Amino acid sequence: MSLPETIMQFGTGRFLRAFADLFIHQANQAGQKIGKVVLIQSTAGARAEGLTKNQGRYHVLVQGFEKGQVIERLEECESISRALVAQTQWHEILTVAQSPDLKVILSNTTEAGYELSPDDLPSDSPPKSFPAKLLATLCARFEAGGSPIAIVPCELRENNAKILRTIVVTLAREWKLDGALVDFVANKCTWHNTLVDRIVTGTPAGHPLLQTDPMLIACEPYALFAIEEIPGSPRWIEHPSVIWTKDVLPYFLRKVRLLNGAHSALLIKAWPKGFKIVRDAVNDPILGPWLTTFLETEVVPVLGARVNQPLDFAHEVLDRFRNPFLDHKLADIAQHHEQKVQVRLVPTQAEYMAQMGSPPLLLGELLADGGRLIDPV
């Protein structure tokens, strides 16, 4: 299927490739003709080269339980046209930014990805930080007379698009950019808050397909992509896993506090005991009940009526953690742990204190020293 490049994506990691990129492929196959994705790799590594070598094609292994049934299916994804490396192909990236076909910018740069570099300058090719790279691409588009586009960040931060917009616009003013350009970035382009939810565990070790597809990814069947709907901005994808909503916050709170919060809480408890895999830790006769009690007594009560069926979602989360097919490594959850604790656990502690008038005992124990990870003895 020959389609134009309509989406630029900052991030070549496995999550978006088993999430939004797969949804785009499935929507294209269903006849929506959304277009192709150009990936931007900002970090070192050979991922972009591997994707380009295989013409953007890779497979996603979906394994787990869905509506009470065991699911194990292999899907080929063909939504990616190419992957570019910012450090060596910045001119090509700016050319993509100027294209009249471009409609959407996606990103997934972890919780720490919005930090600016003090060395960022408008003359850099490329700038160092992600917000500065994003601003540079929007500048290139404006200067080429391009139309406004939708920015759809997929980082796990509350009001992620609002935060990112503020950072980018502030940087534009610090760079003393033209007022019309700042208005284009701030007000003409649309910034959509999101919530993303799917457990993606990476490369399935020992799978025979790895001999021909080293980009193979494994994930669970469950997936939810909540995107803020903004009046006047068209929906760019329709998909069973995509929800367009006026308010993303309830989906964010439920997922980040319950699923991601459970991940980080379990990591703090299980890491010193030498556990390596989420499933093994949840199935432990001590850690499993501890995690259940933590969610039921300290997280669910805080969320209250702000989210839909938090207790049911908590129990569903525990079932997802027990997925027998996915080896979700605690070491992956441990990446950027300090920033994750601030987003996933600290707000729950503060809200529990405010609502209940007393400290949460289990969460207080976890955060006694800032949630620091203690290595196994």
C-alpha cells in the first residue's frame, strides 16, 4: 500500500511500535489510509538502521488473556516508512517537518524526556533535548509555509501535552523567535493530552522469527489509547483501542496510579529479594497479597469517584501482571525510577494524607527514603 508520510514520531522504542504504530497499520489495512510514520531516533544505537534495513517492517507477538480466552497471535506491522537518526540526518528530518503531507507528531521519550538542555540553541543541528528538537521542527514547518499540525505526546505525565506546550513555547520566547512563529506553535498547532496503556515487554527470547526479524516485539492483548479531542482538530485515527475524549485525566489517574504505581511499588519491594520478573513477584505468596492490599486500601480509596471502577481495574491489573506469556523484567521498570516514583507514587501519598488525615502505612514504608532501590544482598 503506497501511502504518504503523514506522521513524525520522536522515539523508536518498542512501546510505540507495539502500540500507536501497530494501530496505524491496522487502521491503514482497514481502509482509513492514515499514512506512514517516520521515526526519529535521538539516542545512540542501531535501532533506526535495523528498521530501515527491513523497510520499516517488523512483527508484534500478542500474548495473554482476552475476554477469558488465551490469545497468541503474530501481527506484521508495516506503518513505518523509515527511521532517521537526529545526530546524522537532521536535514532530512526538517524536510519531513516541512512536508505538506505531515499531519501529526507523536512522541514517547519517558518521564524524563521533557528536560531541557542548557546548551540548546536555535542554531543547533540538532538541538540536544527533545522539546528543543520539537520546536526546531515546528519552526522549519512554519518557515516553509506549512499548515498547523497535531502534537500528540505519549509520555506518562499528567497533562502531558499542556506541559510540553508550555516548555516549547517558553523556549521559543527565550530564543526570541518571531511572534507569528510563536503564535503558530502555541495556538495554531493543536496539543492533545493522552493516556497510553499496554504492557510491552520487548524481545521474546528464543523465538524462531528472531532469525529474520530482530525487531520482533512481545506485548499483552490489552491496549488503551485515550486522546484529548480538541474542537476544530480532526480525528486522525479510528481504532477499537483508541478513545477520543474531552477529558483524559480520569484515564490517566486510573492507569498511572494503579498499574504504573503498582509496578513501581512492586519493584521497590521485590528488587531487594532478587526477583527479576513481574509475574514471579506477583505470584509470590508474600508479595502478591501485599500488592493487592496496597492497591485496595491505599490507592483505590484515594481515587474514589474520579475514575471509573478503580477496584475492578486494580484486580484486572493484577491479572495482567500474572500473564504467563510475558516476561516483564523488573529491570525495565527500574529505568528512570526516581522520576517514575514522583509521578506514580508521591501524589497518592499526598492525597491520602489530605483525604484520610493520616499517613498511608504501606506507601509511607515504600517512600521512607524516597523510594530508593536496595540491591539484593
